[in-house]
Amino acid sequence: MKTDQITIGSDGTGMEKALAEAERFAEYEKLDRKAAMHIRMLTEETLGMVRAIAHDCKARFWLEGDGRECRVCLTAKTRMDTVKREDFMAVSTSGRNEAAKGIMGKIRDLFEMGMESYEYVERMQMEQGLGTLAYGMAGMDPTDAMSQSVATWSMQQYRNNVNKETSSGRLPKEAWDELEKSIVANIADDVRVGIWKDRVEMTVLAKRKNGCRASF
């Protein structure tokens, strides 16, 4: 099933309709109570991320499932004022957004960066290795050919890399602690963010257990 696409905004537009779609999706997919609650929680986390975006953001939200996994999807066009963003980032002595705390904070920062422009993300890759997100970029894979995107971020890859880097002492332990405390990291099997020339997309994946059973 694929639900209707809902336009949501950082001003709260469409949030209630999106939550209603999540409930309708869970009912249609015949998810049990726990799985339905998880879908609602993942939806709430996604909507909360949009609400936290600093500028006026409009995005398209929907859910889809194929019997093997459920996906919470979000896409937005690139249109943010890059100059304002660079001025804002310059205020920080570290040169990165210090407000990007937690996993969803890092995903939000990446999503915002993707909304700025294809050229900006490409330049950040070349100049700083996408370092504006600090160790959040442990999940970046610029070689990933995800629909020929400029770059993709995967929470699963991030988890694997953070585990290695914290074990070796190259990353602070707080990076792993954030994963342990994250609702999304504990429910979702993966979160993927892809940045294209004219849009940025985020997909939260939750795999169904035992084939088509209701739980995950």
C-alpha cells in the first residue's frame, strides 16, 4: 500500500493529516498494536524533524509497504538560501551546526543541507568531506549509486562506522550513546537520506518479521 501524499510544513501544516495517514496505513497493513505504535512513533519523529527545521519548509510525506517492510517517506525541493546558511554556520567557532544533537538532529541537519542546493553539497564534499556534520558523516557514502544521488546517508552504515570508531577511540563515546538513546535507531532498521540535484529524500525503513506477519 502507498498512502496519499500529504504536504507538511515546519509551521505545523498537514501534521494531523499525516498522523491520520499513519493510522490508516497501519490498519490497512493489518499491523498489530505494537507495530502500529512503532509506525506512529516513526511518523511523529519524522514530523518533529520537519518542525525543527529553521526556515519555512514544505515537504511531501507518505507511507508505503510491500509486505516485507514499511517505509516512512519524505521529500522536499532544494530552495534554501545558501548564503544565509553559510552566514549562520560561520557564527559557530567550530564551523558546524552545534544544535544538531542526537540522531534526528544530524538527519535534520543533513536534510536541510540537501535542501540548499546540489552545488553546495557537492562543494562541501570536496572541501570538507561533508565535515559540517562532524561524526554524523560517518554514515555518508558518496559512492553509493542510490538513484544516482549526489550523496547518501545511511543510519545502518553510520551505526557500523560509529561502532568501529568509538571502539578505536577515534570518536567520542557520546556518538554511540546517542544511538542507544534514539527512538528511531531502536525501532527502524535503517534511515536513508539521498540528495539529488533538485530534491532531497528521506526514507525510514522498518522490516516486517517472519515474512508478512504484522509485527516488526
